[in-house]
Amino acid sequence: MRFPSPPRRLTLPLAFFLVGALCACGPFDRDAHLEPPASHLDSLPTASSSSDNRGVATARVRRQTLYVPAYSHIYVRNAQRSMNLATTLSIRNTSRDVPLTLSAIDYYDSQGELVRAYLDTTRALGPLASTYVVVDTDDIRGGVGANFILRWHAERPISPPVVETVMITGANTQGISFRSTARVLREERVPTDTSGHHSGPDV
């Protein structure tokens, strides 16, 4: 049995009604009722607060000389094939309330020759602030044994800054990234005991 087709004069109003109904249920209405995704931290049990949960304070330092390894390129497969790398030297002040002063950021090549001095005057790095230095991908003067020598000091002892280099490349279809952390060459440290006396420079 075939049902008769609706009159043509009713077809257009019906179509407009259906389109309007679909638009009313569009993405804007759905987004308005969605809640932001819960943090994974919400699944962790709550813990009672305690005055003893801060742990032991790290040694406080007033000045340091740091050695930071870097690589302007790296060899792949053999010593005849290499990939150039972009290098970012990252410097992060971990103190919450004391600025530190950067007095030297020097870039050396594999032979120990100075390639570039990045500071022409001292620079202040505020509490919890960070800064960086970038060696471009095409600058391969440093070689595979490149390094930074960085010197900093503060008016009073602070937790040491986080200093590291990040090397990365995305040449062709390959991607390589890795990082190197700073090594302490010299520092003036405050003992972690309660005496509060400053120790002399350590090598």
C-alpha cells in the first residue's frame, strides 16, 4: 500500500522546522553543558597535612661556576655522517624570593677555544624566572665537544638553579632530541647544619 505524498505546500515549512531543530542541538549548546575534564590528580586519595612533610632542605649556594655539555652536531651510523643540532641552554632560578646574577655565559668549542661570550654585562634573573641561549642549527663551530661555562652569584645563599642544554633536530624524516645537565666546577656553599656558617669555595 502506498501512502499519498504530502501536499507540496507543507513540504517547505516541514523542512525549515527540521533544520531549525537540528541547529538548536548544534555544537554550541553541547559545549555550553560540558564540564572541563577532571585532573588525574582528583583520583588520588587526600592526605592529612603535616608540618614534617617538607623534607630536608638542600644545601644553599651563593655562587657557582658550571660546565654544561653541548653538541652542535652528532654522528649517525659512522664518522662520515652527521646531523646538525639546535642547542638551547636553559637557566632556571629555583629560588622563590631571591634573584640571582648571571656574570658569564661563554660558549667553547671541542678544542677549548672560546666561540662566543653571550654576556657583555651582568644580568639579573628574578625569583622563579628563567632565561635561555640558543645556538642555531647551522652554527656547528662548537663541534661534538662544545660546552658552556656559566657563572652566577646571589646576595645571599639560595637553592642552586637548574641549568641544562637541550639538543634537537628534525632533519629529513628523523628526529633526535636529548639533554645534558650542568656539572659544578666551583661553588660557595652553606652547610645544611644549623651552624649557619659559610664554607669556603669548593672545587
